[in-house]
Amino acid sequence: MSDSPSVKRVMGIFAHPDDPEFFSGATFARWAAEGAEISFVLATSGDKGSADSEMTSERLVQIREQEECNAAAVLGVKEVIFLRYPDGELQPNLALRRDIVRLLRMKQPDVVVTCDPTVFWSQSRSINHPDHRAIGEAVLDAVYPTARDRLNFPELERDEGLDVHKVKQVYLSGTNTITKVVDVTNYVSTKINALREHKSQIADMDGMAQRVAERMLDEQSPEDAPRFIERFHVINLA
């Protein structure tokens, strides 16, 4: 990874299938192409995300988990882990924090990517999903200080042999306080192709592709050489 040459392991922790792709898909694609080992953790399987009157939550879980695995493969992500909390009911409680801490200690990521838990709305256009805020808060609480300090959830060391872990950086996506942009000009199409795997969620694929590209365009780049970026608030813990 050119921004952080020593980084080898990345974990993206989000609420729903399609969140990694919408929030940060091109960045994950770039990092994977540069040799990083990336895993995704999805707290829910999106079992409420359908307007189809014939759809059941059980069937939707199967569909959306497969869509996420397909999308992750497009990005170059090798592993997807589903925690299967109920969609729309996510809370930043100790049970969720413990599950995240277990995975942080197990996988030992250098960088964690998640949602900014402070964002309740985006200008006048949209309200942020409560699950996005919940997962961001739970991840931050898991990263610091819980995963680092061995007397937090000591049963993870005692019963599962999991040593403590200190994450070096946290990238918060969907943020209103941008401190870092990642140039993903060469990976816009990869992100869009990954999003195309989420057929149960996106009715107008071409419209989605246009909107995604418009949002990623760096307005300061010249018209004859457009630059595309993804935006983050980065917390450095190393």
C-alpha cells in the first residue's frame, strides 16, 4: 500500500452487505492490488433490505451473503465473515464489541475501516442508517482500548488463546470531517463492478454507476484528466 508501505493486513467492518463497496470499495480494490490481505466483517446480513412482498428474511440472508461474497471477490478480498445480528436492530453493546474484539485479536489487522459513528445525516439529502452509526461506535470501542488491553474479555485469551492487538490506523468512511483522500482513479470501474453484484439491492445499475462516479470525482482535478477519490477521517494510533 503506497500510503503506508508497512501495512499488510486490513479489516473492513460494516453493518450490511454492500456497505464495504458503497463506502470504500475502490480503496479496498487499490489496497488489494497493492498486496494487502483484506477481510470483511458484516455485522448483519441485511435481512430487512427488500420491498418484495414475497421475500422472507431467511431467503434474503442467503441472497445477500452470496452477493457480498461475489462483490468482495471482485475487489480482491479473500475472506468475508458474517456475524448475523438482526438488520436494523444493531446496538453498540458489549456483545457486539466482544465479537469484534475476538476478530481483531484473531486477524491482527494493521488498518481497520468502518463508518463514522458521528454522522446522523448528509446535508439535506439523507439520514444515515442507525446500523451504520452503531457499527462505527462498536468498532471504535473495540479498537481502543478493548482489543489492546488483556484484562478486557480475558476469556478470549484464557479459552481461545487470542493475544491482545493494537490497530495502527482507523479509516472512518462516510465522514463529514475529511482528513485524507485516497486516489482511486484506476479502481472506479472495479468498485462499480463489485456493486453490480448486489442485484437484490440496486434496481438501476447504470444509474448507480453514474451516481457513484459523480460522487467520487475530485472537483479540483482538470476536466481533461479527471481524478477520482474516496474520502476518510483517519485516526493514527501507532
